[in-house]
Amino acid sequence: MNYLKQVAAIIAKDIAAELRTREMLSSMGVFAILVIIVFNFALELTERQIIETATPGALWVTIIFAGMLGLNRSLSVELDKGCLDGLLLTPVDRSAIFFGKALGNALFMLIVEAIVLPLFVVFFNVPLVQPWVILIVVLGTLGFAGVGTLLSSMAVNTRAREVMLPILLFPVAMPELIAAVKATSGAMMGLPVSEWQQWLSLLIVFDVVLVAVSFMVFEYVVEE
């Protein structure tokens, strides 16, 4: 219970800081909306089959690029204001810091996605707001936020941290993102679960592996 309180305290700290500035959510939200508008006018899709094929990819491109802004901002603010050193000096397990930051990042991404999904329904007229799609989006977000928090803590100490994070994150998260796109496509088009279940299973496996590895090496990364 004490461990969970420590994780909750870190999440509450991030939420309180965001409520004061509203920098992360506003930048992520505006960026996501602009990407949706660009996709809507650039693709100009008319055939239903083409729309259903292209929308899952456009959705996840929007999610990962908006999430990238949040991940960069999350750790850079901690470092610039000296909060990261303060967290490391507190008598808590390093894994509690990791889970607190990762769950906080995932929460902010999910808030933005709650806006993005209805907008895709409006602009592309596709059934994205349904239980299976929401489950896939949540699973993909958790894995992306977990490994993104680890790699952001590495990239934040470099001079070109805004460039370094995508270079580190995309190759690592690519298998998970491909599984998420394929599973989203199958769920959105109403295919039987048996036809895209392997992609959902692969997404869950990558979530577990990425979060577990990030959890194990986070302490060594932040100590260095």
C-alpha cells in the first residue's frame, strides 16, 4: 500500500503541475487536432473501403506524435527545474518513480485520445468509438508511454533531446504500433475477433515486454 501511495503521489504531482500551466495538454491537443485536419484535407478519401483502410494508420500517427510532445515535455520540465534530482533524492524505490511518470504520461495521452477519437468519427465517418477500439487504444498507449518514459529519461540529458527521443523511440515501439494499427483496423471494420486476435495478442505481449524491460533498467538510466 505504501508503494502504491508513492506512485499515486508522483501522478498527483504531475497532474497538479499540469493544472497550473496546462502546457502539455494544450500543446498535445492542438497538435492532434491540426494533424487530423491535415489528414482530412490531404487524403480526400471518398471510397468507403479506402477510408477504412487509411483511418487506423492516421489515428495512430496522430496519437504517437502527440504523445511524443508530451513525453518530451514531461521529463524536460523535471530536469530544467531540478525536480528530477529532487525525486531521486526522495526515499522511494526508483520503480515507483518510473510507474508514476509512465502512468501520468499515459493519463495525459488518454485525455487527448478522448478528444481525438470523436473527431475522427466526425471527419472520417468511421466507427472508432466502440469497446474493442478503445481497449486497443488504451493498451497501445500504456506500452508506448512506458517505453517512452524510459527513453525520454535517457534523451533528456542530451543536447538534441527533441530529436533524440524519436530516433530512440520509434524503432523500439514500431512492432507494438504495427500490432495496434492492425488490431484497430480489424476492430473498426467489424471483422470477427478471430481474424485479428493475433494482432491483439501481439500488442499485449509487446506491452508486457516493453514495460517490464523499462521497469528493470529505469533505475540504472536515471542514476547515470
